[in-house]
Amino acid sequence: MNISRFFSRITRTQLETAKFGFYLFTPILVMTYVGVNADEKFNLPGFWPDPATLNQIPKEKHEIQAELARIRRERIEKRKRLEAKAKELGINVDEE
């Protein structure tokens, strides 16, 4: 069978139906391929951080108060360091 004779017998409707099927099922097949066993296919060791090293959000009232006190201490220490550095550079810091 001659290939040119085969393609000459395809009507416009058949061609549009084939194109529609291709456009419809290509993304579905790609998403299926990527979505099935994605952890095994795209596994990069060390990509995600260890949960033990991440910040732990305080949930209890005393933990929240301790965290706020730590943040305030750090802010005061940073302000003192910056004021000392400003005095060394001769910048006048106005207290409010």
C-alpha cells in the first residue's frame, strides 16, 4: 500500500478528530506519567530539608511568650549594636 494513497483518503473531519484526540490526550498522558510514582521517578536525595532542622512553631501559651521575649531581646541587642556603631561613625542617635 502506498503511503501517499493512504493519506490522500483521509478526510478533513477525520484529520480534525485525530488532532483533537491528540491535543486532548497528550496532557492527560503526561500528567499520568508524572503523577504516578513521582517520588520514585523524581527523587533527589537531600532536596527537602530534614524536619528536625526546621523552625518549630510554638503552640502553647508559655512557648509563645518565651519566643516573644527572645525576639525582643534580640531586637534590643541589635539596636544597641547599631547605636554603638553609629557612635563610632560619629552619627548622632536621637532617643525618643
